[in-house]
Amino acid sequence: MDPERRFELNKNEPDISAQISWIYTHDLDSTTVFYADVLGLECSRDAGDARIFRTAANAYIGLCRAFSDRVVEPRGGMISIVTGNVDAWYRRLLGKGLVIDDPPHRLEQFGIYTFFVSDPNGYRIEFQQFDA
């Protein structure tokens, strides 16, 4: 279904104004350094034990100190950041000393150009751009 047509069909549904993907950590300070200083993301909200970083106009990654029943469990999940310049991100992160598994490459089955890194907790972060 055409995404624009789907939007038209759902125009009477409640709106969604933003999206936050939350990850949990035992070391909020080093995780914050990674997202702020290494990735260069803007911290748009700091609530002490929870910090929210903007990735796009209305998209965010939330970091939260693990508490109660929250667990640090990076297996099986991934954050994908869509960009128009995967190669520039690759060069930037190499320059920051980040260990990158493989250089940017095409995944034909998904029609993307991509590479992966891991944050200090082991969460996988993918930088991708869609093939034209």
C-alpha cells in the first residue's frame, strides 16, 4: 500500500507527534558520552537518570539507568539511523576511534547501504541509506 494513501485512510486516527526508542544502561555517564560526544547527538532532555537524544526532527533515542525490572539487553534489538551519507558517518566515527565491524556495504536484499557499530552497552546501531 502506498504510504501516502495509508496516511489518508488513517487521518481520523489520533496523531503521533514523536517517537523515542529506549535503551537501558548500568553506566549512564559513559553511555551519554557515546551518544553526545562520539555520535554528536543533541541531548534534548536530561531528567537525571534518563536522557533523551534527538536523531531527527521528531525521533529520539532515550537512555535510562536500569532500575526495578528494567534490564540491559542488547541482544535481538538494533537502532537504525537513516542518513543521506553513510560514508561521511563512517569516516566521522572512524575518526573518533570507534571500532567498526565492517566498512559500509550494500545489503541488496533490503535495498540499503549500511554499516554497524555498537554502543558501550553492546546495543547495535546501524547507519543506513536507502538505494535510489
